[in-house]
Amino acid sequence: MKAWAVVAAGQPLQEIELPTPEPTGKQVLLEVTHAGVCHSDIHVWEGEWDLGSRGKMKLSDRGVKLPLAMGHETVGRVVKWGPEAEGQGLAVGQTRIVFPWVGCGTCAKCRAEEDNMCLQGKALGIFQNGGYATHILVPEPRHLVDPGDLDPALAATYACSGITVFSAINKIMPMPPEVPIVLVGAGGLGLQAIAVLKAMGHKRIVSVDLSAEKLEAAREAGASDTFQPGGDDTVQRLVALCGGPVEAIIDLVNGSQTARMCFDALTKGGTLIQVGLFGGELTVPLPVMAMRALTVRGSYVGNPKELRELVKIAQGGGLPGIPVTREPLRNADSALQRLREGKVTGRIVLTAEAA
């Protein structure tokens, strides 16, 4: 198999050849047709995350080994499977979305299909080779979801950006449709979050981004309000736009500056859901946390149940699509750099030459 892999942190992706895996047990081998390029891939490519005053968290310290084919938003065609996967509805040539946030497969969390919360995470595209390749090996059939008649390029995005925002939004729902929900970041995640909120019937969606171009995309996607931060009065302006302190904010960037802005904009009893991995830290005044009964909660991608539920909503026509730019798999490195430079609206999805 071919892979467009990280061979050294921060260096261009290289086209390499690897042995094509032979599935054993419950494993399923797929031929990759579509692979989304996610902002998280930039952190994997860089090899570290910024922990603020605590320094850096390096992937090598977490057991990540190079070379690595990234890519965790994957759609592919079933090629073959191990003997324990027999009788589970598989057929050669089936198109399937790959759930990438796999764990050990045996702990209580994995057995409850909360694989993303497994303490021994083995996510595809991070700890194992992912979608930036001609083939991908999936642990078991339950990690595959039928996209039906959905555009496979768009369906690929549901495996990360889709379930990530779906899971985050579920942590603040239910909320009255007219109550503002603030989304920080209008990239692929932000546009996907607007789509999910619209599918849920929510009406007051406030999109926040530094980029005027991305805010325009947010308006086109259905944001009721857009907001460009900047200056010492950012929090006051955001609160005024929302008609008062905010009940629910989802920070899809989650850097030091955005986190503080979000925290300071919360109303009494408000909730901040932290999703992004931009990095840094948030120092909170502890008496304020208690006196205002605030909630600051992390949200890490989603689980297979949420992926199935989201795909079902999309198949029913209730989920608007986000802008998708297709590029051949061989352009993986240039696509990653365009995303890193902030030049992507929506999502780049890499495609096999024949897809």
C-alpha cells in the first residue's frame, strides 16, 4: 500500500510504501476513497501540543511512532476481513465511513461503545495508520457506518468534525431555540456546528472568528449573528451582541485567548464546552467559579453511537452540507499546509485517483 506519511515532525509528508495489512480476528481492510484533512492533523504533524506553563505534550511520549499516515475522516470500500468478522453483514465493495476513535476494544468503555473514552486510545490516523493511504485497517465491523446515498466526501467529515460538534452540542442541550449559542471558530468544525444546530431547530447561532471571509461563510451556512473579536472591549461587545451574558459557548479553537474570552462572557450558571486543541491554558478565579456556578467542560470527539445517529440525521435530509474541496491523495502535504495557513473554507477531502 501507499501512504502519505509523517516521517519526521514538522517535515513534509512523504509518499512511502508499506506492507498492505492482512486482517485477522474481527479486523476489516478497506481501500480508502476519501480522507478529510482536519486541523488536529496539524498538531499530529507538529508532534506536540502546547500545554501553556506546563510545557509541551509530545506525541512520542504517548507512544506515537513514525512513519505515520494521518487521517481520521475516512470513507473507503471493504476489501476483506478476518474470520471473526464473518456473518456481520460485510460484503466486498461496500462503501463505509470509518469510526477512527478506537480504543483497546475490551474495557468497559469500549464494550459500552464509548471507545473515545478508553484510557488506552489507539485512534486511527494518530496511533495507527489512518486515511492518508490507499488502505486502512479497522479493528471491527461496528466501527463502520453505511453512508447510504450521502456524498462520500461530505460523509467522511462526519467521522471527526461531525461527531465532534454533535457530541459537544449534546452536552449543552436542550436549550430554547432563541437563546444564543456562541460558536468560537468558523472553520470546518464551526460550519459543521452551525449545520448540526440548524438540524436541531436552533435559531440563535453566534459565530465568532478573526477572519471576515470565514464569518461570511458562517452567515451563508446559517449563523444568525457573526462576531469579529479584537480589542480590550471584546467581551463587552460579545455580551452586548448576545443581549446579555451567555448561557452556552462552544470553543472550537480553545487557545488561551479564546478560552478567557469565553469564560468572561458566561452568565451565571453558564457552560463553556472546550473542543479545540489550539493550546495554552486557562487560569480561572476560583471564587467566581463557585459564586456564578459555572461549568467548564472538555469534549473529546464522539463515539460510534453518535456517528450512527448523526449519519441518520444526514440521510434524512436534515443536515446541511459544509463546503468541501476535493484534492487527490497525493496532494496531502500541500492540503495540510493550506489548512495550517488558514486558507481553507470548510474542509479539504483527499480522494483516491479513481474515486
